[in-house]
Amino acid sequence: MTASANYLHGLFGLDGLTAVVIGGTGVLGGAFCDALGGAGAHVVVVGRTLKTDAETGKTVVDRIVDAGGLAEFFKADSTSREDVEAIVAHLKASGRETNVLINGAGTNSATPFLEITDDEWDNILNTNLRAVRLACQIFGKDMVERGTKGSIINIASLSGVIPLSRVFTYSASKGAVLNLTKNLAREFAQHGIRVNALSPGFFPAEQNRKVLTPDRVESIRNHTPTIRETPGDPRSPFGTPDELAGAILLMAAPKAGSFLTGENIVVDGGFLSMTI
């Protein structure tokens, strides 16, 4: 290994650490898993107890293992306390502790405000906020009791920073995630646990495809300084999942991110910098 490679691995390496990625079967979650596995972590890919997610989870695990990393899939519903506690119990039984936790499960809807039902509101808040609270409580307690100095990364959104039209419940949930992240950063700092958030810009994924109508895509394009040519789109305003890897590793790495907590790192191609 060259001197520069040694230096970079010393900053961002996760050798010997365990990283749990809740929502690891999603498009962005899978990219987080790839990044963590590539940096040397043993990755626990967590997905719901659905056959399709289990198959996706196996694909993510195989991809990491084929690249020389360590990974496993764990079936769990992120909104269930019992399921999340089972992840911690599994790791304890395996003789491992959680060093990095990513809360990346999410869902969305483009329902007009006056048509939002109680069931839809509750479903989105359960997935996007309750799941984050549960994992932070359960894993946070385990980390405190073990004396683990680790990193918790909550996946937020641009819509938590500024309200975006058509996604009222989603925006409300992500705003709450950002507030919770800052509060937890203060609460857990005394235990050596860092808590940060990542707010991706527009990255096409399963949960937002139904929202990305042609007129909305054009609006995003007009507000994004970073326009690139991508397959199928000569003027794409969208990011690719691998472009989130650097931010994830910065927040996860015990050395590179040692003094980073309570922050929200925005990766949006400059979307928030545009007005008119």
C-alpha cells in the first residue's frame, strides 16, 4: 500500500468495526453499505421481512463480499421495537458491538395536503421518524452501556431544511429528524457517540419516483447548478448514489469525523444555493 493510500485508510478506514444500515436494501442504503464495506467494516444490511427485500439484501451482501468485504443480511421491520432489539441481541450473540448506525429507512407520498389521510400520515411518520427514534434509543442505550464510542447517521432530506411542495408529511418527518439529530448529538456527546445527519438532494430512488413528474424534474433542473450528462439525460440534475459515499465515510470514520457531531451534511449539487 502506498503512503497516500495508508494515509487515506488511516483517516477513513473502518477495519474491525461493525456498521448497521437500517434501510440497506434501498437504492441509497445499498450505496451506503457498499461504502462502509469498502472501508473495511462488517456491514449488517437490514431490510423488512418481505421476500423482495430479502432478495435485495442478499444482492447487497453478495456485492460487498465479492469485493472482498464482510456483510450479512438481517430481516427486521424498523418500526418494530422487538425487531430492532433483535438486531442488537444478534450482534451481542455474535460477540460484536455496533460502531456505526445508519437510519436510512424511508417512505414518501405526493398526496395534496387536504387529501392526506390519518393512515398515510401515520405510515410515513412511523417509517421516517418513529423508526429513527427507536433505533437511536435501542442502539444508543447499547452503545452507552458498552462504552462504545461510535457514530449514528440519520438520513434526512432537503425537505427537512426547506419545505418542498407536494410532500407535506415527508417534509414534516425529515424536519423532525434534523431536530432530533441535533438534540441527540448533545445528549450522547458525553458518551463519545457522534450523531449527524445526511440530507441528500435529488437522487432517483424507489420512494420518490412517483413524485418526479416531468414538470417537477424541470423545476429541479432549473434550481440545480450542477448539471451533467448521464445515460438517457444530457442535462441531468440528479446525483448518483455513489456520490454520497464520501459524506457517509466522513461521518462514520472514528478518525476523520472525530470532532464532527450535530451537523447536517447536504449533498445536493448546489440546489439550496439557488434562488432566482
